[in-house]
Amino acid sequence: MTRTALTLVLLAAALGTAAAQRPIEIIERSYELEIGDVVFPVTQTGTVTVKPCPDCSSVVHAVDASTTYLLNRMPVPYEEFMQAVGQRRLVSSEPTSVGVYYDVETKRVKRILLSYAAR
């Protein structure tokens, strides 16, 4: 019984020190906005402009061919994504949220997520 308790204490101590030596590195940041607060890219290699808050200045990030476009978490081609953006803008009574996820180092957008309730 004592041996088991001692083994568990040593194991917990070893795991605790191993985890403490790993710094957390933030590699991605995001904006969570309403659809009206985003100017979407005109082309696949353009820019996306976001307004993080009503009193904030607009922020511009580059998109490129590697940017992923998602409708309710499902990847879709850029053209289909932009069609959905146009349709969602017409239905202003229904909430549509946009997530813009970008690389901290390069500031390039990795993915854009359009979320809304399914009909």
C-alpha cells in the first residue's frame, strides 16, 4: 500500500515538472464578428477587412490560395462561400456570425468561418 502511494506521488511530481517546462506559444488569433462588420475578399488572393468593435479602427489581413472557407464548419470553395455571404446579407433578420482566424506571425488569414442556423 505504501509503495503504491509513493509511486503515485513520484509519478505526479514527474508529470507536473514536465508540463511546467513547456511554454505556451500562441500561433493563431481570431475575430468573432457579425457579418456586417466584415468586408470579404473580392478574390482568393485579396484581403479581408474587419472592424473588431464599434469604436475600433478597421484591420486588414491578407488571404491567399491556402485560406480555407467554411460554411457552418464545412469547407467549401471560395465561390460557394461568397455566394453564401451574399445570401446571408439579404436575410438581415437572422444572425450570421463570422470567424476570421489568422496566423500571429504572418498576419495571413488561415480560415474564415460563416456560421448561421440551418433552415
